[in-house]
Amino acid sequence: MEIPYKIYLSEEEIPRAWYNVRADMKVKPAPLLVPNTLKPATADDLSHVFCDELVKQELDNDHAFIEIPDDIRNFYKMYRPSPLVRAYCLERALGTPAHIYYKFEGNNTSGSHKLNSAIAQAYYAKKQGLKGVTTETGAGQWGTALSMATAYFGLDCKVYMVKVSYEQKPFRREVMRTYGASVTPSPSDTTNVGRAILAEHPGTTGSLGCAISEAVETAVSNEGYRYVLGSVLNQVLLHQSVIGLETKTALDKYGIKADIIIGCAGGGSNLGGLISPFVGQKLRGEADYRIIAVEPASCPSFTRGKYAYDFCDTGRVCPLAKMYTLGSNFIPSANHAGGLRYHGMSSTLSELYHQGLMEARSVEQTSVFDAAVQFARVEGILPAPESSHAIRVAIDEALKCKQTGEAKNIVFGLTGTGYFDLVAYQKYNDHQMSDYIPTDEELQKSLAQLPKVEK
């Protein structure tokens, strides 16, 4: 059967329920812990920070499928289902017998997959009768998506944007403001935790951990507000499962079985969403796949981090999560993949990695942009720096197939477009881009400050 360039699904094939991979995990992700007691966080502990319904989703380890409300599914119809694309042009350019497919999530104004969870979280905030929400954003894709979602439901939106991205990506910031959000560079002097971080790290370019702390403080300090997050949490991976569910449906339509599934990994939203139904099959013994998480060498949580309980934020105001972490005090270098500059990884993905159900690879920034430019020139899409990590490894795996003659099916997630990342492309084109890899001493200094938890 000839495979078209783009495999489209109908509106009726948009998933009607999110898939919760935790329900099929025999060993569940470790629970969140309350910092002052080190006891598992309950719904009451989390409800003053997160929306009530989202707390239920966060703690749900038992229900495999959770129905998508009609209002959310109808919003999805504006840009979903997203296409699964056969990268014929890239295959020819590489001279590989491999078949390469990518799930393209850039067909919306936010330019990324982030809208899948943003609209869900805004919906539950509105349903709860809240005034607004607060959040952090790295590269700006999550902040953009959330500002779109809150505008749709008439909610206020306060965004703390990692300072280096705030300065590198002014146009992303302006999209957020156009949708009504207020955007503050983080760390800032508008919060107690921001002032403390600035005092300890003068001139810092910030991190997602810093911005999370500020957003949480603002949420709990203002009546009628809750904090929402674009990655890491179980609830976010749940919402993003629409990516993997659609991908699997599209592959099944043409009798294609993926051999290798690849996703970029920062906190885990895109990777977790893409791989969830495939991991479910692995857990149930129905099929097997090679799953590769790709992270920046400058922020290598999986490949060089420690599996331990750690704070989810630099200011240490959030619950503790057991995850692969570099330490909440780790401030990544100012690389251009802002969405991957987080010190830890989703507890769900961390447990799956710990069980050996997937592998991880770290790649350097210049090699990532080599792959991004090659992809843009032959496939006609300018990819986001984050997505380009997955492109790098997809190309590497396809070239291995060229050596062995194996016609493997490689699937990767193209999380979004890079049209707001032109400063990064300018640095690359001007040969001013550098690679930074933290030393063992730097990582040990950060890891030495992990909280002492006997679990």
C-alpha cells in the first residue's frame, strides 16, 4: 500500500478520551511529597495551588481513560487532528532505506503541542469559577498557548518568562500580550522568591525552576487564582496523550508498526504525550518498541542526573517529586532550546526510564541546529529548537539504517515551529553558536543539595 505524504484523520477520529499510562504501570510513579512533612501529597494539599479537577487527574493512577469534555474536544477541532507526515524528502536526502514519519503539532498560533493541555487547564479553571491563572514559560510556547486558552475562556493570565528567553524571543512575548497575558521576566523583583534568587545569583539568566517558584507564589498570594504548568505533571502528560493516540490511529490505518519512537525531553509533555499509547502496549505485553528520549547536553537530566526526590522549583515552594534531576539549584546555560531548560523530568517518565522501558540520549546544540537546517531545507518546515533534538536523533538512526540496510519505521514528534526562534538561527548562521556541557563538578555541587528523603 502506498503511503501518502500526509496521513490525515477525520474530526470524528480525534480521541474522545485521554489515555492515562499510569493505570497500566505495575510500579507506579512515586507520589509527590509535602515538603515540611515528607508525607504523600493529598488532594487537600494540592488544591490551594491547582484546580480541583486537575488535582484529581494528577493523583489518578487507576483509570486508563478519562473522557475529554465536549468544550475541550470542540476546541481541539480548530487545529486537530494534526497530520502524521511521511518525510519522503528527508529519506531521499539521507539515502536511507528507513521510513521516517513525524507527527506535526505546529498547526496553531501557539506553534506547538502545548495548546492541547493549555485549553484543558483553562477549561477546568473557568469551570471552577476562578478569576485567573499563573504560570511560567521557557521558550514561550507554553505561555503563548495558555494566553490563547485563557483569552478563549475570559480568564486573566500572568506569565513568568525565563529571563534569557524573554530577551531572546521578544516576539513570542508580544503574542502573549496580544492575547491579554501579562509577561514578567524571571527571576523578578515582584515576588519574594524572585528577590531571593536574584540576591543569591546576581545577573542570572533564570531557569524554568525559578519561574515556577514565582508563578506559584503569585497564585497562592492572590485570591481566585491557581497555578497551571505546561509540562512535568501527570495531568499534562494525560492531556498530551492525544498526540500519541492520533499517531497510533494514523499508523494503524496503513498497517504501519513503528520500530523506533523519538521525542525531545525537557520536562516530558511532548515525549510523554507521543509515547503513551505505545508504552501502554509494551506494559501490557502487546507490542515492543524502541523509545528514545532526547535531551540537550547542557541540561542532561536523564543521562547524567540522579533518580531521587527533589523540589520541582528553585525556590523550593512546590512539592517534592521523585525524578531524574540535576538538582533544583541547577541553572542551565543560556542555550536556545528554552523549553528543555528544566532541571528534572516527569516522575512518570522517570519511572519508565528507571524500569528500562525507554532509553535516553543527550545531544549538543550545534549538532541539533545542523539537523534543524537540514530538515528545513528538504522538508519545508522551520522546526523549533526543542523539536530539533528529536530530528537530530531521527537522522542519526536513519543513517544507521543506511549502513545496515534495514528499512525501519522511525517516528518522531515535531512539537512545533521555530519562527520565533530566529535569534537562535541567526547565531547558528553567523557561526556564533557554542556548545556548553556542564562539568561533573558543577553537577555534583547541585546534586549535593538534594533534600534528604528516606524513600
